[in-house]
Amino acid sequence: MSVLTDTFELANGVKIPKVGFGTWQTPAGDVAYQAVLNALKVGYRHIDTAKAYGNEADVGRAVRDSGIPRDQIFVTSKLPAESKTYDEAMADFDSTFTKLNIDYVDLYLVHAPWPWGQAGQNYDKGNTEVWRAMQDIYASGRAKAIGVSNFAVSDLENVLADAKVKPMVNQIQYYVGFTEPKITSFSKANGILVEAYSPLATGGLLQNDEMETLAEKYHVSVAQLALRFCLQNGVLPLPKAVGQSHIEDNAKLDFEISEADMATLNHMADAAPAHSHNKTQG
């Protein structure tokens, strides 16, 4: 399954596998450990976690126990959204680094531009301080690349104004019908790779009739169609799964959506309107 080993290239030359394995809402302990271990056995080489998920230690243990050389696995983690000072950011990274226990982090992201529960409030000054810490973490070599998550255009502009090192990734909510075009366009124009979290709208788009009809045309599942859609838009999807069959199915993306069908998907209304949306972005 070449799609699992194909890569995008970040602005600093680091290669990042085009499909990630997400661990949001994956319970800590044996569930997270086994899910990551199974994903690595299937062929995934990009694992995404965060301190907020509470499963970093399990992800790190699975990476160590996989038998796969460390330099062949790409691991992402994230700074808690509540950390908005230089010292907090450095302390939280130290905690993540210790829990993962895998020599280095391939990508470290600021989880959000505001603390959870305060979406939309202005934390420009705090984000500038946090980015100073991120740059120092990057300079230390303990993170091979740095970026952000949930950042709107104004949040990116704030960081870019004083950045010595630009964010290399912006991980945002992205799925068919909710592609955040302003953020996506701005990110790409500034050499920032867009990653799609909730590319299946946490399962919300799986019952979409229009998606089902198009998936049948390609003899694939709706999930596979949605993930392939991200890839053909130059966006890196982060599907999440626990069951072995879903882990395997989400990796079967070696097919091509026609230009006409991509146009249809790119103009489709929100494929999961009932799904929870990040109201600060669009």
C-alpha cells in the first residue's frame, strides 16, 4: 500500500507520510497501545497524538515495541491549548518528550490558538510567546518540525509576523463540504502543509447519500472516498480507528478520483452538517 509510505515534503525538507493514524478519543492503556501497534503492522508510518489525549505513553510504547526502526516512523504530538507562556510550553514539551520516550518527536504542534472553552478569544501575545518556545524546541533537535493546529488566518499572521521559523503544518478540521478554504489557501500560499483532522467528520459523513453513490462508482467505501479526496487536494488526512478492519480499510487508498468527481466533491455542501464544527474557522 504505497499511499502509506508516500510522503509530502515540509518547508524544511522533512518528509512526512501522506496518511496519518489519529489517536484522538482512543482510550489510554491497552486500547491505544494495540491500535497503534496494529496500525504499524498494517503499514502506517505516521502516528498522531497529543498531550491532551492522555495516550502519549502508550503511543511511545507501541513505537518502541513495533520492531520498526525509529527513523521509519513519523510521530506527531501537540502542546496543550491552555499553555500560552514560554515556560508552560517548554515544561509541557518536556513532559511529552518523557512520556513518548522515543528519542525525538518528528512534528510538534500548538494544539489551538486559544484554550479549549475560550474559542475565538484573542491570545495573540500568548501565541507569540509560545512560538518562541516552539522555535527553541526545534533548534534543540528534539522536534524535527513544528507547526500549529486550529489556527485561522489571523492567528497564522500573528505568528508569522515575528517568526524566525515559519510553522510547517496547520492541522485543521477538514472534510468533504467543510474544507476551510480561506485557511487552506493561506496556509498553502505560505508553504504550510494542511493536515485534516476528522476527515470523516467523526463518522458523520458515512451516511451521506451523495457520498455513498459516488463511492459505489469507484467500488470503495465512503471513508476511503473521503480520505482519497483529501489526498488529491494536497491535504494530509488523519483517520482514526480502533478496530482492525477499519484500520486496514482506511489504508486502501490507491485509486484515483476523476477530475470531474473531484470538482463535484469540492463543491458539495457540508457532507455532515450535524457534526460539531469549529465556529472560529471557515
